[in-house]
Amino acid sequence: MRLGQMMGQQAASGYDRRAVGPNVPDQHATKNRAALVVGAVGIVYGDIGTSPIYAMRESLHAASRDGLTRADVLGVISLLIWTLILIVSFKYVMLVMRADNRGEGGTLSLVTLVQQALGRRPVWLLGLGMIGVSLFFGDAIITPAMSVLSAVEGLSIVTPALGPYVVPMTLVIIAGLFIVQRWGTGAVSVLFGPIMTVWFLVMAVMGLLHIQDDWSILRALNPQHAASFVAHNGLASLIVLGSVFLAVTGGEALYADMGHFGRRPIRMAWIALVWPALTLSYLGQGAMILAHPERAENPFFLMAPSWALLPLVLLATMATVIASQAVISGAFSMIKQAVRMNLLPRLEILHTSETQEGQIYLPRINAVLAIGVFILVIVFGTSSNLAAAYGIAVTGDMVITTILAAFVFLRVWRWPVALVVAVVLPLLSLELLFLGSNAIKIPHGGWVPIVMAALMIAIMGTWVRGSRHVQIQARRHATSITALIGMLNRSRRLVSVPGTAVFLTADPDIAPAALLHNIKHNHVLHEQNLIVCVTVATRPYVANADRSTITRLSDGFTRIDMCFGYMEETNLPKGLALARKQGVRFDIMTTSFFLSQRSFRRSKSHGLPAWQEALFLSLAKSATSATDFYHLPSSRVVVLGQQMVI
């Protein structure tokens, strides 16, 4: 696929400014709203919903280095509550969720909206998209390790004798989580919503019961205590802010998962249940610590009475597994989008549900995630140690979202510059402050997500640059399809055989390599030849009516430009079936699909740096076959080899 097609063509996108504005009707409006709200509680809020297990604990540990005072507790609680209000409620729920790409959210959706608004794809925009994808992938590795480990650590409070078994039990739970990905989560996902609903209700009840320990904790609702804490502690407060930010990890899920549930159910779940439960939990923990400072070591689990501690640990473990499942599924979906946009090589994508298209499984990505999570749990050992690595990826992703959203506000919604500055500048300043506070953790583990993101950026950058280089090389000695048809009309040496031949091409203006090789070596030409060019649009889904554009090139040649959304499967046979309804006559039983399988060898002139060339060759070899990727019938596929020098 050409570099210009990596993120879709503006023409193919069918761009309509109304599709991304704040008044777009919710695509889920006709579905069962209550079921969607419960589903959103289970999937969207799994990560942020488990933050009270460790966010308060780590924030207090950071604030108590020179002793913990009442003002410190009030300041920390106020920071936690107002971070939720500003980052989640104001930024995501009120603003960013209104900027959807035909119902879909996430960093790549924002990238496509900005691309459409600009009318071009500048390098900086592609770079921001790569960084956002890379940071999310790093977060997808850290979240299961952090959340499950923090929940299982509650067993050491039940009885210290179980302390040595925390890490082994965490590894067993995580291993089971990644193993079941192969069979999908449809059977158990129906329980996610009810379990997480119980989880939030339990948190709210525990918080309410402990607020009465010290009613003065309600003063933390005044943002003045948060501001006073930062002003009084100066630069030292950065250490605390790095831990406070743990309260909003998972906030990106509100926007990223919008396509699954719709904006209204996600907003309703946040306002009616999630936000109140989180606020009550933090207030309850704060009141308990004001009354019992010795419980600051692990305030969340110590809120429970002794008889309820073990059930709470089990419920917390289930909640963290659900949170991990949500981020794993999100990683699968994000990588699928990146593959469709040609930011990554073709990967094997398996569907685990016959009814839910979004339930997918990527074996290689699953293996990479599992290995990464295992390494983090073994190396760091405790959630407190791992907390240092948690935050940079999320803060970086949120900063990118804010920058991209600013372009949407300005260029798509046509907000005045002064209004964009007034709204975005405070949010961006706050998030940059959180990013700086998390940067302090780099020597203590914060380097982990940075290294992960750097590796992902190197992989995607290499694939993008290598693909462009290969395309340039392919065009250098190419023959135009028009010139080839003219030569074939004058030639009498070829044998005409019955049936239809389909040739895939990345560039519809040049003759496919497989067509040239078939003529050169077999000296035959089918009665009908379909030149098919597949592109990916900048919108998530393309209507069947807009799927194909058919151009008659000659009596024996027809060009079909086929377009798929970046959330869709590139199912070529289904696309051809639609083209047949538009007048392209062929019988699938007498149709052969000719593919060109490229093998590469290194160039002496080094068009790419040596390391990048080696990495590109490795990525090209690891790509899944075009037969599987395009869902072609294997019995009808003919593969012709082609060697290229890069």
C-alpha cells in the first residue's frame, strides 16, 4: 500500500464535517440503553475503577516522607478528587467524547479527523499517531501487572503467611488470562458489567461508612486544599502528583471504547455510578486515615472489616482481571487499526465470536503482551515498585489527545482561537505538570514504558519508511497498466484461457507484478482480468454502496478500487460479490487469485540504514500471508515469486 494510503485517502473517506461535530446522533441510540450502560461499567471503567486500590496508598506514601499531617491528607484527597473532575469529567466526558470519527474514538480516530480537516497528512501528524499507539501498547503491558499484583497483595493483609505466594499467584492468574484469549471472552464478558457494578457499589458503601470517621474530610471537596498543598510543598509536590495521577489511569478508555457502547451510555455510567463511587472511596479512605493514621500503609483493604477482607480481596482480583481484559482487548483493536493503516505489517487476526465483529485475537500480540507482563511482575515484585513505571505512558497519551483535540476544536468545529486557548491551555498545562511529575520516576522504573514506546516507534517508523522505499523501487522499473493493455492487444502469441483472474495491486496505475510474471512464464491470459486495488479509508466503516468503484479498461481488463474502513476486515471475496451486483460478471468457481510474493535482499547502496534495513526484512518475513489477510479461498490462489533489492 502506498504511503499516501497508509491512513486513507481524503476522497475515500467521504469526509463530512457533520460526522465529527458535537451534534452527531449516537449510533447506539436504538439499542438497549441499560445493557449498554452496564456493559460500559464492565469494560470501559475496569482500569480506572481499580485505581483506588493503589492510588491513595502511593500518594500518601509520597506525601509522608517528612511526616503525614492533616493538611497533607486533605491536600492529597483534594488532588485525587479534582484530578478526576478536570481530566475525566471535563476533558473526556464533556469535550473529547464529542469529537468522534463516525462513532469511533481513540488516538488514531483523532489523527484521521485532523488529517481530514487539514486536507493532507503531515509528518508531525503521523508521528503523533505513532507515539500515541506506542504509549498505549506500553500501558497495555503495565496495567495487567500493576492491577492484578495490587489486588493479590491484599492476601498478605488477610494473613502475612501468604506474602511469599503473592507473586506466584499473580503469575498464575495472568497466565490464565492470556491463555483464554484464544477462545475469546464472549462467554464470560456478560459477567463483566454485573461484577464491576458490584465492585463500584462496594467501594461506595465502604467509603460512606468511613466518612463518618472524620467528617472534616468533606473539606477536601474544596479545590483550595489541593492548591494549598502544591503551593506549600513546591517542587516536592511533583513526587506526590506522580502518584495522584494513578487515579485517572484508564481515563483514555472512555474515548477509545466509544465505538463499542456509544457516548451516552459511557457518560451515564460515569455520572450515575463510577464517578460517585470513586469519590466516596477516596473520601472514605481519607477520613479513615485522619482517624487512624496507622492504616495509611494500605488504606483501601483496611477499610473493610476483618470478616469481609477475604471476600474483598477476591472481588478486587476479579475486578483487576476484568480491567486487564479490557486493556488487552483494546490493544488488539488498536494494533488491528495500525495494521489496516499500514503502520505495521500484516498480522494474523482471528475472530473469536460469530456475532461480535469486535472480538478478535492476535496470537503474536498476545504472546508479546504475556511475556512483557510476566517480566514486569517478576522483576518489580510489588505493586509499589511497579507504580514508578505506571503513569508516563498514560500521561504522554493524554497530552497527545489534548493536542489533537485542539486541532479538531480549531479546524473542524471552527471554535475561535481565544476559546480554544482558554479551554486547552489549562488542561495541557495540568497534563504537562503530571507528565513532569512522572518523569521524576524514570530512574526508578519510569524508563520501562519509554523503552517499550521507543521500540514500537522504531518498528512502525521502519515499516512506514521501508514500505515507501519498496514502493519507489517497484515503480522504478514498472510498466503502466495502460501500456501493457496496448501491447497485449498487438500481441498474438498469448493463449487465451477461460475464467477470471484477479490481480491485487497497491498502485492501480502500474501493471501488477503477478500479471507480468504470469504472462512472461506461462504465456497465457484469462478471458477476464480484474485489477483490484484495496485502500483503507479514514473512517471506521464503509457502506456497501461505497465499497467499490469499477472502471472498464478494455474488453478483457477491469479495474476495481475497493475501499474498507480501518475497523473492518479486508474480506476480498465479499467485496467482489458486491462488485458482481454492480455488473462485473464472473464465477467464483472459475476465478483464480494471483498474488506476488516478494522476497527482499539487501542493497549495496544502503537505501536504508543497515539496522533499519535488517529490521524491515525481519518484519516483512513475519507478515502473515495475503491469502489469510484478504480471506481468499486458498484452493483458488496462485502465488508467483518476486525478488526485490532494497
